[in-house]
Amino acid sequence: MLGDLNVTNIGYDRGRATAPVVLIDLSDFACPYCGEFSRNTYPVIEREYVATGKVYFKYIPFIAGGFPNAVESTRAVECAADQGAFWPMLDGVYATQREWRPSRDPYPILAAAAPASVDTSALRRCYDSHSTDARTGRASRLANDLGVRVTPSFLVDGRPVQGALPIAEFRKVLDAALLVKRIPER
């Protein structure tokens, strides 16, 4: 739960659910700053905070609007998620973002980003069927209900953090949240 909003069945999780700090990333796959965060900052957070049990991470893909191929890239990743390949597809989409983002043809997203573990025929059928659009719609409504106006946006134990902060700044935010968890209540 995030206030009155249930985020249990929205997004994709990493780490231990019992970690003291919860970090929620609300991002749009077509957002260049989201790609920068995912490629450069998140791997350090994963190594130093998620893998060590300090942070539980939830990634919620939504469509912010205004980015070329936002709908298409989100649909492609969600279709890969249906095959259990959300995280590899996320990595592939962000790694190839500069290639597919300016294209008017959405199919390069599928070709450039699909990990080897994905059945590309099933991925394309899923993509063409729009079967994941309802899931994306729920995530986009959640982001709207939370008042997200900047991508990427984060919630650290429910507190908003906006923008793709450099790792030094993100460490300060996460370390402060961990410190608050260690201070006994009076």
C-alpha cells in the first residue's frame, strides 16, 4: 500500500520484501533521463542497496505522454514480461533507446531489444494484440493519482524524489531513509 493506493499488483519487484526501505521508480521507457538512470545509476543501487537487503525496489512502467514511441516501447516490454523476461527486456529497451526512439516504425523496438530468451513470434503477437494495454493503463492512472509530472520519479518510503539524480545524490537519499529506520521511536 502507498497511502490509499494499492501497488501490490502493479509493476515489477526486486529485492527482499522485508527490506527496511522501499524505492519505487515510476518511469517511461521512452524518457531519455529514465534510460540514463536505468543504465548508470540503478546498477549501483542494485549492487549496494537491493542485493544487500537494504532496499526493496519496485519499477512501475507508465506512459508519461509526449515521448516518441512511449506506448510502443511499454507494450513491447510488457509483452516480454508475459514471457518472464521483464528485466532483460527493460535492459535491452534502454540500451537501444537511441536507435528506436526516433523511428516511426515501432517494430525496431522489438528487434533491437528482445533478449535471446524471448520468443519473438509470441512477442510480436502479444504486441499486435494490445493485450497488455490495460496493465499499462492501471500504472499510468496510478502515476497520475500520485501527481507524477517528471520522469523518472521515485518514492522513497512514500517520499517523492524527482529526476535522474546522480548516484552520489541518490545514496544520500537512501542512506537518510535507512538512518530514519534505525532511529528508535520515543
